[in-house]
Amino acid sequence: MTLPAQRPGPDPDPAPGRAADSAELADPAFWQAPPAHRLAAFARLRALDSPVFVPEGGGHWALVRHADVQEASRLPKVFASAPGVTTPEPARWVRALFGDSMVNLDGAEHAQLRKIVQRAFTPRLLAAAEEDIHAVAARIVDDVLDRRPDEFVEAVASKLPLEVICNMMGIPERYRAEIADRVNHASENIGVERGLTARLRMPGRGLRALARMQRMVAGIGRERRENPTGDLISALVCANVDGEALGARQLGAFFSLLIVAGVETTRNAITHGLTLLTDHPDQRDLLVADFEAHADGAVDEMIRHSTPIIQFRRTVVAEHTLSGHTFTPGDKVVLYYASANRDESVFPDPDAFDITRSPNPHLGFGGGGPHFCLGAHLARVEMKALFRELLTRPVGLRAVGLPDLAGSSFDNRVRSLRFAFDRP
């Protein structure tokens, strides 16, 4: 179906404060500003009586309330993920070359692909993955205590999700250092404003990194079709869901999604988590005093407070009225999870970090519906396992200074974080 061009023009009700805040979201400087500045702007937008139009690129409507983000997430026949959920949307030639990621699909095509993937995550595979997570977390912390590095992202936060995913997928050890490097190249500039030279150069480097990863996993997939080994790649390429398994391009697209999204989001949540526990010693003490009683709540509050994915886009494909505004086909809409997770109507004292917060219906894994994050359970298990190891060893590990944030409009990415030990 061909959609009509998006309706151009500014917000039809450009009251001074309303226009100022909506224009800010289109300004790259807004995403470089201190987090408190951005949160205050989102709070002002949530207080308005209807969504605002953001004049960024072709423009989009900003959904900033918890209820609005949740409703749009659960109406895929109105708010479609195709042609893409990122900004900018993937070019047609990129989709033709690499295949469509599951996050950019709708309807029967998305449902069939998700069914194949879900069937591959058997209880046996998940149980093995959880056992592996605990072993990997313990090994990483043992290594940190032995070497005493001072940068947390590379030494700790990025290692756990990368190793867990590679183990689960069955990626041979010889490929892993290369994969880690390519993950960084593929995602380092998403949502970050760059100069003209960088804009021309960086997309090529990121796409080359993805192409190499997909060729690598396609080769492994061919081997596993002939000789399955019980790992996730074997399950995906040998699946028989309504007579279908993942083809080479589908496997490559899924691997890119899993390795980039799974590693990036979890490592950022872990890194923000250490910062939050350092900045809130009362919450850290509460967690350490009874880790098992508070760990689940702490993990969810870390995810809510940091919101690793700031926003996803949707394209309107059917007329729909939401919060006093009628959307028409062709409109672009952005779901601002970072704002929804601070919605005062849902989260009392939303800027507080409270590991006992209950209920905590955060949208850190999406707003529900068919695109709810497949890796939510494993991400929670990884974070809980790692913080158990970090906090129950008698070394007093803490963040030092502020995290170096990427200033991305897409994800709450941390480039680096210094850390130290209170005790030898």
C-alpha cells in the first residue's frame, strides 16, 4: 500500500511554550544537554492537552505520556513499524540488501518470523542460557578483581551481554573480538549529530560492519543446517514452524538485531545502574542488605530510570484519534519511552530512584503489543546476576564521576564510565 505524503507544516497550535519545547526535540543540542534539562522539557510536554508536532526532518508527532505510548504500541494496525522504527528510516536499498529486521515488520510477516524465533527459545535452551549467565558474570567479576581496571563499560558492562549472546547463539570463539568491534562501529553514531564529513563516512562504516557480521553468521548457519549442535543458530535454521525456518538473510537480520540491540541496551542499563547505586547510597545499602528481596525491583527501577532506548518511530496507516488529536495515514509518530517512564500520573515522584517502587509498569522493553522485547527476561537475568557478583564481594565497587554519554536521540548510550574500589 502506498501511503500519502506526510502532512507538512508546524504544530497547528503553536502556543509559545508548546512550540519552544517541541522545537527543542528537533535540535541536536537538546540531546547534548544535561539529562535534567531534557526531563524538564518532557514534563512540560506531558502537561499539554494533546501531542505536539516536532519539526525534525519531515517532522513527527511526539507521544510523551505513558498511556499514549502504550496505546500506540498496542495498535500495530494503526501505528505501523514499517518502513522503520529508527530515525532516519532505513533506505530501501539497505532493506533490500540486508533484509528487514523483525522490529521493522508488521502483521503476518512479523508474526511468522517472531513465531519461529520464539519456538527456538526452548525451555532447555533458556535454562542453559541462565546457567551460563551466572558463570559468565562470576568470571567477569573475578577478572576485574584480579586486574583492577578503571573503565567500567569495556571491562564489565559490555562483556557480559556479548559473551552470553555469543554462547547462546553458538558463535565460535575466534569470531568474538571481531564481533565486539563491529557492534561498536554499527551503532556508535545512531541518533548522534555529526558533521558533513562524518555523516558521509560513518554510515558506510556501520553498514560494512553489519554486512560482515551477517556474512559470518550466514556461514555458521549453513554449517549448522548440516550439523546441528543444539545452540540457537541450529534451532533457528532447522526450525519447522508451518514448514519454515530462518533463511540466510533472515538469520543475518535477526543476529544483527540481537547482537546490536541485546548488547547495547543491556550494557547501557548495567552502566547506568552502577551510577545510580553510587549516587543513591541509601538504595545501594538496602539492596546489599537483602539482595534477593530487592534485586528484581532494583533491576526494573534501573531500566525505568535510565530507559536504554529513548524512542522508536511509527508510521500511521489508519485514521485514529489519541489524546485529542486525530492522526491520518502518512503521519509519523515517535514513541518517547524516556518521557513515558517519568509520567507523574503513573510513577509517583518519577525522578526518584526507588528500588522498592511497586508497581513499576515501566516501558523500558516497549509498550506491549506484538513488538514487546523478546530479550526482556534474559536482560533482567543478566543484570541481576552481574549486580549480585559486584555487590556481594567485599570490595566496595563504585562509579567515579559522571558517565560519558553519547548525546544520542535514540538511545541512552554510555561511552565510558570510570570506576574504583573502596577496599583492596
